[in-house]
Amino acid sequence: MIKILGICGSPVKDSNTERILEEALKSIQREGVETEIVTLHGKTVQDCIHCNWCLLKQEEEKFCSIEDDMAEIYRAIMDADGLLLATPVYIGRLSGHMAAVLDRMRALDYGKRVTKCLKHKTGAGIAVSWYRNSGIETTLMTLHWAFMTWQMVIATPGSLATFGGAGVSSLGGTGEFDPKDKHQVLKDSFGLETAKLTAASLLELTEIVKKGKERVP
């Protein structure tokens, strides 16, 4: 069984980011593949305060000194073979909600009890912006930087969208919008295709890595 975890970094319920993530994961669903989505809207994930509690005092099933909704997210991440992180683009970068999760994931890499948990898991990203050229690539590069820091294996869709899924939530990325349509990212056929290709690449790479681990003692 392959488990792919999607994390939606939008603070908005039923957002464009959540919808494109759903479509991406739906496209890879088949027998032997389990997908799950964790949404950050309505959840409290505080910023990492760099207290180093995780390095020095981490306990079994208590990964961080801060008690909030990150506790359940930690377990979902640990149980997953691959991570598909989706975030809206805020001023050319990822959302503060997604940034907080990434910072807190430090506890799974440097922890006293949990160390290098993320190493050799697979990772990929999807970003959604309002305008076509307003920071999608820089946002995805930030996600990749986190993956590389944790020695994860990065999946991309190839030359169609080098760094990952790239969607826009205005018509054609022009800023034009229909106030009656909340999910205009679903009209971005190119963006949807890049998200689905990213998910397919992530699944393929996850299968390769998992089979490789089974053969290496």
C-alpha cells in the first residue's frame, strides 16, 4: 500500500487550492494507493519558537512542546510515504499557515526520539496564484528547499511546469473573475494538468523508492 498525504495550506475553507489538490489526488486513486488530505483552515498551528525542546526533551507521541493541531498532522506525515503540499501564493511565497507547518516539521528531522523521519520520503508541490506570473515558481522552490533540507526525494511534472503544479484562480491568470464562481482554478485546464502530472510523478517516484527500500537491507 502506498499512502500519499496532501496538505492544503490555505486558511480559506473550500478554497481554490483545496480544489486543485483534490483533483490532483483524485487522478491517482487506484487499488493499492491511499490518499488523504489535511486542510489547515480552522486549525491552529503556531510558529516554531526554536526552543529546541524537540531536540532535547522530545517524548514518545509528543513531538513538540507546543500543544496545538500540529500534533495530529505530525502523525499523518509520519504515516505517509509521499507528501503533496499545496499552497496559495502570498506575495511571491507560500502562505503563513504552510510556513508554520514546515517550520514545525523540524521536530520530525532533528528530534530526540524521532530523527530523520522525513529522509527518503517523496515530496511534491502545487501552488495557486491569482495572476499567472506572480510567484508560483518561487513558492514551489521554497517547498523544494524544505524537501532538500530533510533529504526527501522531489517529484516534478517535467518541462510542462518544472517545479510542480501551477494553477491560477482568476480567468487565464489575468485577474478577470466571475463573482458567482468561487473555484475558477477548475477552469485553468493547463494548471489542472500540471497538478495531475505532479501527482502522477509523485506516485511513480514513491513506488520506486518504496520498492528500493524493500530490496536494500
